[in-house]
Amino acid sequence: MPPNVEVRRSARRRRTVSAYRDGDKTVVMVPSRLSKAEEEQWVATILERLAERERRRRPSDDALFERARDLSRRYLDGLARPISVRWVANQRTRWGSCTPDDGSIRLSTRLRGMPGWVVDYVLIHELAHLLVPGHGPRFWELVGRYPKAERARGYLEGVAAAPHLPDAVADAHTDAEAADAMPHEAVG
């Protein structure tokens, strides 16, 4: 059994195996009827799936660069050609930034863990700046080619507004975080 993995057997659980992170520990819940060999096989499978999901939600700089190139091909006719795309921790008021002169794009680490379509929107926004420096009509036409642009903008506006909301809304956010800690991965 890998370190920091706790397996919980349940007589009520019939067919599914699920897992979630609890700090630095991974809790895997399995039906009690599984043999030890089946348990080990399911634990390995579910840990691999959990790791893959986390890799998708927290891509490396190289993966981010490849994602930007793919988005440029799909939505900007391949015209935006970044030289570098990377995560940065020093952007507190921006989601991303771009330097058209050297082709560099930087995304705030605050985006890590957000849905992929939101990260994609910020990448499209910065890629469009490689083609159009300002925020004029041509820029927004390019950004608008991304089908989830408006949805992602609304999401980011909500995230940005959340710290300024009254405590009652903050309490609801805390409840949502607690619900998010519940098991997500289920296999049959």
C-alpha cells in the first residue's frame, strides 16, 4: 500500500470505489466484500485516476505552453504564436499578462485548480493580445471565438467579487468547499 493512503471498507458500499484527498492523505473507500487483491488493484487504479485528474487541473508550464498552441490553432487560425507560457505567483490583481514584443504569456497561479475552460479563456485572452495589443472591437472578436468566453468571464468576475461579499455569502462558500472535499471519483 502506498504511503499516506487510508482504505476504508464499507458494508453499505456495494459496487463503487471512490477516493478523495484529506490534506496529505488519500482516503479510498471500497466495498467490504472485495478481496485483498481486488482492493489493491482498485486502490492502484483509483490513485492513478486521481493523479491524472490533478495533472489536468494543475498543468505544468510545458503543458500550459502546448495548450496555448492548441488553442491558437483551434480558435485563432494559428496566428498567435507564443514563445513562452508559464505560471507566475506574483500576479495578485490580474489573471494573466502578455508581452507581445517577446511573445511571453504569464498566468497567475491563482488559476490553478480552476476549471480547464476558465484557464483556456485566460489563455485565449492573452493569445489575442499577441495579435491585438488593446481591448478594442477586433480584440474582443478574437476572444469571442472561444465558445465559453462569456461563461468564463462571469466565473472569474464571481471569483474576484467573492472576497468583497458579506459574511453570509462567505459562509456559503465555506460550505461549498466542505462539499467539494467529499469523494469525487467513482468507478463501478
